[in-house]
Amino acid sequence: MRIASITDCLVDIKHESHGLSDGLHDGWRDILAKHFSADASGTSHSQQASDYDTSPPHPDYLSSTYKWLLANLHNPYPTVEVKEGMASRAGCSVTAINSWFISVRRRIGW
């Protein structure tokens, strides 16, 4: 009986942690979308979330870095190989990718 109770509690904790993790990821995505939309349009950060578009930040060639960042908020430090791939696909320098990551990590509080 005790083992069943403990097992039930552990299963509940696991489900709760997944829900919290998903909520945190969604929250970061919303914060980043607000921030980049506001920067691109020059509008205030105090607007409602529904006023913002969730498209990647401009310029468009950085969409892969934005997508990578959202998928890796837990550790927003891509490897050299990942940055080289992003730069190659975007047609820009690795230095531009590095600068973008440094800037965005600063803005999100890393």
C-alpha cells in the first residue's frame, strides 16, 4: 500500500514537472516574441501579447538562430559547428552569429 502511494506521488510529480517545464518554455517564447516584435516595430514593450506576431526577429536570415535559441533556452550556447552551419545557411559570417547570440543572451538575462 505504501509503495503504491509513493509511486502515485512520483507519477504526479513527473506530470507536474512536465507541465511546469512546458509552461516555462511557452513563457520564454512569448517573452522573446514580444521583445523582438517590439524591437522590430519600435513599439512599446507594454502592449498585450496578442498584439505581437510570433515570427522570428528581423533580419530574416537569422531565423535559424532564433529557432535554435527557442529550442535551447536551457543552454543558449551553440557549438562552433552549429554556429558555422547557421552562418553558412544564412549567408553571413560566424562573427555576426556570435554577436547576435551575445546580444540576445544579454537581453534575456543570461
